[in-house]
Amino acid sequence: MNKKTMMSALTLTALLSTASAQQMMDGKTAYVRVVHAVADAPNVDVYVDGSRTVANAPFKAVTSYGDVPAGAHKVMITAAGDKMKVVFSGSVNLMAGTYYTVAAVGSLKMLKVQVFGTSGMNMNKGKAAVNVYHLAPDAPRVQALAVDMSNAAILPGGVSYLQKKTVLVNPMGVNLNIVPFGKTAPVVKNISGINVAGGKSYSIFAVGMMADKTLDFVVTEDKVVADSMMAK
């Protein structure tokens, strides 16, 4: 690549980056991430308005938030690499400035999409926001117990299937026991070794099913990655 071509490429990259930043600040943008919570479904591709925006996502995959123009969009989920094997097709309406979690839930035979929305990310520098999503169809209502705080319950009322609860906690190392609501045992899952920081948001997703022993909990730090929902 000669110097002139290289300078042109760098200029184009800068312009595209500036355009993306402007789009994210112009009040016409929503933010979307995708969660694959269906244990018996294959790896999937996700199409938005006919363009593939998520490629070959396996069970338990959670994408970063990507910027998408606000408004109505058609969403289609297919088996990875085979656009003819449609497992879901439907429409979503996205509002500007809203952060959406679009989750494939249920089983392959009864797969559906559940959409959760929130108005923003955590801005409290002294607290960490922890979002808990219950996406496991045959799991009971659950509670999270803070092991290092004498098993104190941190989810008011617990969380049931297709619900989301958010709590603000002090920055700390997370050591939680997930248990059936109102009980301290059996421990469905211990979540430890994760540090949560003030001013950041995190999510815990209950995915899979108890019946086939695929129930699991996926922990992520919530991030926005510009253009991550563009065509692939």
C-alpha cells in the first residue's frame, strides 16, 4: 500500500468513526445486544432487516450492546450458516436512547424472543449495577444470597422466568449463591471470583433447562461497542 492510499484509508476510517460517534449521540440511536439462552437450539445467526448482524452465536452467547437506528425492525434468527432454517421471525420497535436485551428463550420447538429494555447504563460511581435475567423456562423463582454477608438476600422478591431485576451493590468481589426463592439450599449455582466496580453495569443470565441439566448462569460486564451490530 503506497503512502497516498494509506492516507486515504486512514482518512476514511476516521470519517467512519466520527459518523458512528455522531450517530450514537444524535438521539436517533438505540442499543441492542443478543442472548442465546436455548440449550437445544444450534448455533444461530441473527438478521436485522435482512442483514446478518450476529454470526454463529452458540448457546450461552451474550453480545455487547451495538448501535442500531431507532424505529421498527424485522428480526430473524436462523441456524448458523443456513438462512433457510428459520427458528424465529418477528418485529421489534426500538426507541432512541434505550438499551435492549433481545433474548432467544424457551426450547427449539417453542422458541420465542423476549425483549428487555432499560433507559441507560449505570452512572453511579459509588455503586455497581447488577442485572439478573431469568431465562430458564423450567427453573423456579430464584434468589441470590451474598455469601460473605451472612447469606443476605440481595434480590427483593427474587426473580422468576422472563423477569429481570436490578440491584445496586458496593464495589466488591462477587460471591453469590443462587438458590430457590425463600430457601438457602440447594445451591443451584455459586458465582464467585468476579469483581464488580463502581460506575459499571453487569448482568447475570440464567439460561438452559433443569430437565436436561443444561441450566447455567452467565455473567457479563455490560458494554457498548460501536458498530458491533453492523452487517457481517
